[in-house]
Amino acid sequence: CGKRLIVPVASQGVDVEKER
């Protein structure tokens, strides 16, 4: 399953796709 998690990196909104 592909889940999209938004994680604050360097005070920025970056969406990371995780396979879990």
C-alpha cells in the first residue's frame, strides 16, 4: 500500500511516500 505522509523538514511541508 502506498501511504502519503507529510513530514515537516527544514520548516517545509514535504510529502513522503511510504510503502507500508
